[in-house]
Amino acid sequence: MAQMSFLICSAVWLLTVHLWGPRSADGAPDRTHHDPKHSWDALQRQKRNWVWNQFFVLEEYTGTDPLYVGKLHSDVDKADGNVRYVLTGDGASSIFTIDEKTGDIHATKRLDREEQGYYTLRAQAVDRETNAPMEDESEFIVKVQDINDNEPKFLDGPYTAGVPEMSPLGTMVVQVTATDADDPTYGNSARVVYSIIHGHPYFSVEPKTGIIRTALPNMDREMRDQYVVTIQAKDMVGQMGGLSATTSVTVTLTDVNDNPPRFSRKSYQYSVLESVPVPSVVAKLKAADADIDSNAEMDYYIIDGNAPGVFNITTDEETQEGVIFLQRPLDYETKSSFSLKIEATNRNVDPQFLTFGPFSDTAAVKVIVEDVNEPPVFSPLISRMVVSEAARVGTVIGTVSARDPDSSSSAIRYSIDRNTDLERFFNVDALTGVISTAKALDRELNSVHNITIFATENQDPSQVGRGIALITVMDINDNAPVFAIEYETLLCENAAPGQVIQTISAVDKDEPLSSHRFYFSLAFSAANNDNFTLRDNKDNTASVLTKRAGFRRQEQSLYLLPVLIEDSGSPALSSTNTLSVRVCDCGMNGVPQACGAVAFSLPAGLSTGALLAILGCIITLLVLMLLIMAMRRRRKTPLFIEDERDVRENIVRYDDEGGGEEDTEAFDMVTLRNLNIIHDSKVQDVSPESVSVYPYSASATSRTSYKTLPDNIVFQEFIWDRLKLTDMDPSAPPYDSLQMYVFEGNGSVADSLSTLESPSSVSEQSYEDLSNWGPRFKKLADLYGNLEGSDTQRQ
């Protein structure tokens, strides 16, 4: 088998292979790489069917001539010019060219390893004349050798980071990373080291890892809270000639609770009016804390003072102020100043900073109460009084008292708020505060009166105090007992003697409502009646019983029984109440079915429902009869109104299609038969313009004979009479009775009279008969007769 080898004809290429060949991590040539595709031995003369070869070419070549890559030579090439070398694959012809005669391979373009690291090519020796392969095709790789043409890049920069203040030396802040696009497996082009350009002496960076750490201990955020550090990354292990890049790192010191709260002063003084209501804010004070957020949160306490329970303090969560508020009303006359000791303490204390001192502070607060003109004060505020409802007008009930709390002790005038005593039941003495009755009282209408008393200073009428007088009205026995409800007593006609027909009870508006004792009896006028008796049950109820049997509604349907009810008050009161007893017809079970007077007797077995049904049927029949009569009356109305005008004047216009000659319902035949209304002297045709001057007389015999003629003869005679009359008057159109039909109907012996079925051609229409139709058609005969004659001449 023929053999072909790759001959290296350039010492430069040999040097390149040696210098830029595969190396180990320390930079020495890699002698352990035995891949036959990439090893140095692959460049020796080998069998083509199993040896794979590799060329190397530098990237970013800047020369003007094509870059020599290597030489291809085959054993079959006898230097006689019969062998032609062919190169195919990645970049063949566009990047790599081959000399067909010598097999020299050149790169014609600049190569960039970062874009494509290697190219796979195929080479073959063919006969120059026949292009027949002289040996098998061989594949080899051209690898682009890297140079340091890419600087490091911080893909995530610029950076931001935070570290707690007061951190110890060497605390990690953040790690920065730079990447280099050069080949990390070849040389030092991609080996990056880090250094700090700006940020000394506060921070440092590890050269290999890029970890930034604190270089000073106990950095204080309150002194400086932010630093900008500049970091440089340089390839070629930081050696001279290496490429570099920088990035910025913004380091923020986060807060820790390393500062206690401090009051700006040791003592504070505030003033407050004695009239402020509870729980008004009296004062606000704040302890300063250099920390922020949760590290500056604090709580305030009152730890000492001479006002126990009068004031309290809380923390405003938004402003971190201590808010002192009032818990009890102030009184200048009682105490005009208060002294408090306030403590502010951090809420979240960090134990590692306890050595910095106590995280709390105290301050003295003095509160001065200012005097104001206060309204009078009632003592007590609510005065409770009682009065009998039998008290006369002017009876003294009680006295209210108020005083001016101010040192001036102004005189006071009393009055009643009439909005609480609209009916003016009471009066109050303006000077003494004595309350008395002004009207008669009724406990049953209002048992308790809640009235407001005004106390007004004489010196300053705007100062008004308010007190309450709660007046309870005591009951007396001034209401007689009455029936508890309105009783409806029903008595069956078949009731037996001694039967209880009603149990009654009573009520009394007077007190006590639950312990009354009532006595029942029949009134004197009914004590000896023969119908009913009353039995007192001794439990504030009484039973009404019958004395006899045989009650009949027909005889008496209603009995009125007077009942006397007496209470046990002192003095005792009584009233007469009337019990109504109605006699009823009851069923077998004793349930009343009909009560009261008998108006009429219903048929046996006929209920009220049946009567209503019968009444409904009668009303329905009456309505139907009225409808039938109205319809019959409407049908009898003639189509043509009979009046003094001739029947021929009536024009009936139909907007729908009629039935033609077969329609016997569209026109009222009665109208044609009532021809006897025509005057005996003459018959006249009426036109819109004038009355015809040609009278037509008809004998009474001929007119009266219409009644006895058949229908077809009646119509025939009527039409002939009208035809004779119109023929005698050539100037009058035929204003006889006219019926207009769009469709004449079927079955007519005269066929259709519509012009829609007339011949469309003028030549098919004959107008010869127009001259025979009388004087009225003379004009048409002249027009159409001449037209027909002219058509004949044209033919």
C-alpha cells in the first residue's frame, strides 16, 4: 500500500511545535500525553490508515504574508508533476490553502482561538490528469495556539457588600471573581491574581481567591458607614506585560447595637391645664440613640415621682419618643405640680457590647398644673329622690348642691334642663337648689324622672356645671282593676246547666303588679238573673257558669253580663266590666259553627262554598249573554247606511283581494234589495260636480217588483237601469256603486278583465271597436285608430 507522510520543512514550525505543544501545569512539555492524534510521534512516517496528525498555528497573526502551517507529502509523489494535493474540511480554501504541487499549507486569515480553537481538515493525493485518488483520504487537525490577547473581566461587577460594624480583623466581606477568555490549560495567559488599588488600610484582598476581608478591627458605623474599594485582576500571574481589569466594591457597615440611649438634658419641665381630659398627652421627650432600626428601639418607664397613678408613659413606635399621658383628672387647687423620673432603655441589647456601659439613661420631668376657671361641681353628681304620685303641686322633693372649685368661690344659680323635663313636672329654686313638684304626677305614665340640673356661676355664666336628679314616683291605689283581655265568650245552644263557659282574670296598673288580690262578683243588676252565675276561684280568676239549658239564637243571640271586680288596696277600688256572651250553633264535638243572630236559613247540605260557586256561574252566564247580544247587534248593522241619498252613491273600497263574481259575502245583499226607498217621482245620479239633468222615471210597479225577483234577476235589472240612465247623459261619468278588486276571482264566464294579462305587443291589440262604443270613447278611437292606421302604412 502506498504511503504518505507529513514532512516538516520549516525549522520555525519545528520550534513552534516544541514551544507551544502540550504542557503540564508547571509549564514543561507534557511527556505523558500519548494520544496518537496529538503526540509528537504522529508527525513521523506512519501508515496512513491508522495515524492521525495535528498542526499548530498561532492566533492573531499580524504578518502580511500567509502564515505557513506545514507540508503535505505522499510516497507516491515522484516529483514528476503527476500528483495533485487536495485539501477539504473546516476553513479549506477560505482560511487554509494548499499548494497542489508541493503540498505546502498556509493560513490566509487571522485566527482567534476564542472564536474557534481547532479546525478539522482532510487531505488527499489524486492523479492530476484523471483526478483518481492515488491513496486514501487522511484527516488531520490544525489547532489554534493561544496567546495572551484577552484581559480579565469582572462579569458581576461592580459589587455591593455589607459587613457589621465593630467586626474583628479579617472578617470576610465578599468574594470577587474575574474571568479570562484565554486558554487556561496553556501558559499563564488565564492565570489571574487580585490586588487592592484603593481601600487601604481598611480592607485587604486575597491574591488567588479574590476574597475581601477587613484590615482594621472595630470600624464604627457612626463614624463612617460606607467605603468604596477598587480591586484589580491581572493575568500572567501578575507579571510584567500581563493584562488587567478593575472593579469597584461598595462596602456598607451594617449597624449593631453598640450605642446606649442618651437624654439631651437631665431635667425637663412641662405645663398642662388642669382642665385637660383623660387620657390627654401631657408631654413628649426623646432619648437620642446613634444606632438605627431595631437597634435604636427603646422603652420608657416612670421609675419614681410624687404622682402615683396620675401619669403614665408609652413609646411612640414611629418616632421612638416617650409619650407622657394623663390617667387621672388634674385639680390645681389640690396639687399644682408633679415630679417624675423617666428611664429610657434599649429594647434589643447585644450581650457582646455590654462592656460599653449600661444601655439606658434617666431624666427628671416636672409637670406644672395651670389653673383654669372651672364650672361648678355637683356633690353628689347624681341625687336620688322619691315623691308620692299623690303629692300636691309645690311639694318639696329634695335639694341639689354644687360648688365652685376655683378659689374665687363664685355664687351659683340652679336651673332645670327642660329638654329632660318637657312637661315641666318640677321646679328648682335658683338660689337654694330645692326641687319641688310643679304638676300632678302619675306613676302609671312615668315612674322615674331623670332630669338634668344646671349650676351656673354668677361671675362667669359660661361656666355651667351639670348634675342629675333621679326622681322616683311612689305609687298609690288610684287605678281600679279591669279585665285582663277583651273576652269573646261563645255559648252553645246545647249547653247544660252549671257548665263553665268562660274563665276571667283582671289586671291593675297600680303596684305591686304581681301581688294583687282581686274579688269577683256579679253586679247588683245581674245578681238574680236566670241565665248565668259567677264563681270566684280565689286565685285572681273567676268562672262564668250557665244556670239553665235551652239557649236559642232565634230567641236571643247576645247576652251582656256585668261583672264587678274589686282590688285589695287601701282604699279599695272596683270597676264594673261587661262580658259579652254570644249564643252559637255547635257541632257534635261542641265546636261553635255559627254564632249571632239568624239572618236566613240555608238549604240543608248547602255550604258557603257552594253558594259562591252558584253565584259565579250566574255572573258568567250574564256576561256571555251580553257578549252574544252585542255581536248580534253588530252583525245587523248594514254595510251601507240607509239615508235619503241614492244607494248608487255608496263606494265601498277594499284594500285586499276580493273573491270576484263568486264572492257573495263581501257585499251586503240587503242593500240591493232595499230599492224601494227610491222616490216615486224620479231617480237621480249624483256626481261630485252637479246633479244630472237627465231624469229617469220608473214606474212604481217596476220598482216594487224587485222584492219578488230572484237574486240574479235583481242584479241584472239594477245594472240595466243604471246603464240606460248613464247612456242618456254622455257628459257624466258612471258614478254608480263601485267595487274595486285587484283580483277578480276564478270561474268567471267573462274570463279575466285585468290589464296585466293583456298582450304586451301593440301590434297584437285591435282598437277597431272603439268607434262603436259611443261618444265618450270618441277621443280614444281617434287616438288609437290613427295609430293603428299608421302602423299599417309602415308595413
